[in-house]
Amino acid sequence: MLTIRQKIGQLMFIGLQGTALSQEEKSFILDNAIGGVILFSRNISDIITLSKLMHDLHSLNKQLPTPLFIGVDMEGGRVHRLRDPFTIWPSVKKMSDLDSTTVAFDFAEFMGKELAAIGFNVNFAPSCDILTNPKNTVIGDRSPGSDPEHVAKISSAMARGYIKSGIIACAKHFPGHGDTLLDSHYDLPIQENTTLEMLDTREFIPFRKALRARVDMVMSAHILYPKIDPEWPATLSPKFMSILRDDFRYQKLIVTDDLGMKALTNKYSTEQIAVQALKCGVNMLLYCNEFHTPPLGLDAVEKALKDKVLKLETVEKSLDLVNSVKKEKLSNFKPLPLVDAQKIIGCEDHKNLAQNILDGVITKI
């Protein structure tokens, strides 16, 4: 039987500090039944060290109520956490310029197979953002392009490729980060003139198609749309969560973008962010880089439940969704022995596809 605090912990992704799991991190994960971890370049050195970290993380599953989500941002191009001997993938834009759903599917499936081999089970991709603002360097070549239907076609093919590889895909950044100029890592983008009708005929199109591809996660964006919800950015907005749940009929997991971004922390406290995110309908809280914040979030949500600011049924409903996805996707998931993983990682077929994309060539692998 989980304690209240452990139920909350199941709704959290946390970052780790180094290339090895510290005793402090291990204790925090086990004591609070943390639901997932996310790795970044700081956690990844050589393949032997990464394999050891992965096996250490997976070994915690014996003492946890459900297996850990182990996630990473691997998009290709600029957002590429894994280096040699892993295949070095071109940007999504370079790939999507070939205008081939087969290439997009293979790109994601091959990338996913390498992730799964080493032990990742979640990739925070594909980006369903439409690059409607050419000055948007934050998204830029992370987007498949500027045409909604093209972005929908490519991103949904990628979602299917990740799913085929056994990786949980996450469509991001809902409702769409392509028309912004500010970087939400540092400030809150405000889309003053964007209406719901505009989103419906543009930004929503790739997300609708990705959801039909059966992605198990959607990531929210820290963007304020005053004409839709003048009070809360999308991550904290009941309006935007109801669009996903009621209008799109999406029944799987909604995860926040990093809750340590200044787009939120410049205006709200760590405690307020955690409570409001769950209150508005988000299922999982993502903490990437600020290692002191997950305990603060846990404390805040626990207090909000005690004070009746947040309903226990809200937490338990999210917990049921987490359990459902994990039961379906992670019951038999485990990293391969390193010697077997190395037969997949950076294999000839994968490197050939990456090179063909760089060369602008569509060749059946």
C-alpha cells in the first residue's frame, strides 16, 4: 500500500546529477516511489558507464511499486544526448525535407531501438511544433517544417516508429511552440493575438494526428495565450488540459515540460507550480535540472491534499493512468546486456540511414 507521499512521487520525473546513481538519489527514489527519471548529457559519458547506470536504475524496480520511466530528449540534430558509438542522427528538419513517411518512420524506429537496447524506455519526441515563426531559433530545425499537414505527416510517422521500437513516444510541446520567439527556459512566451480558432486550424493539426498514432505521452508547453486563458500558461491551464481530454479525447499521460524553467519560476513559486499543474489536469511533473525542487514539490502537493486544496481523487486518477501505461509498456522491459546492445547501437543500417538523410537520398534500408 502506497503512502500519500509515494502516490505523489509516482507522478514525478526527476533529473540526476552525474554519470552514476548516488546513494542520496537512490534513497530519494525508493523512499518516495518516484515514477521516472530523465537523463541529460551530464549523465552520459562512455557507453560502459551509461550501461552501468541503466542497470542500476532498472535494478530499483524490484523495490518500487511500478517500473521506472527512464527518459531522454533524443530528437537528432541539436538535441542529441547520445554520442559515439550511438548513431549520430541529423536534425528532424533535414530528415523531413525528404518528405518521406517511410524515412521518418525508420529514423524514429532505428533511434528508438538504440535507446531501448541501452535501457531507455521513454523518448521525449517527436516535436509536433510547426515552425510558423522563422525567427524562432529555440525550435528551428527541431520542427519538421512550416506546413501543418506536412508536420502532421512526419511527426505521426515518427511517433509510430518510436512505438514500433518499443519506446514510449511523447508528442511535444502542446499546444505548439513553433510560433514563439522567447525561450521558455528564460522567459514566458506570450502569444497575445493567438485565438483558439487559429490553434485549431494550425498548431493542433500535428497533435491530433500524433494522438491517432497512439502516443502514450503529451508534453505541455509553458506559453501564455491571453485570448484563451488569460490567467495560466498552458502547462498550468485547466482550459488547455480540457482541450486535450475533452476535445481531443486523449486518454493517456500528460507530462509537463521542465518545471524549473524561468517561464514559470519567474512568476510562480515551486510549490504553486506543482499543485496547480496537477490541479489543472497534468498527470506527471518533470523536474530536470534543479535538484532541490522535487522535495519541495512533494511537500507542496502533500500539504495541498491535507488542506483540501487538491483532491486525492485527482492524484489517484493520474496514478491510475501511470500504472496503466507502465503495465502495458514496461512489464517486460529491461536493458540488454552491453555485449548485445552494442550489436544494435551504431549498427550499419542505422548509420547508413543517417548518412543517406544527410546526403538527401531516399534509399530503402
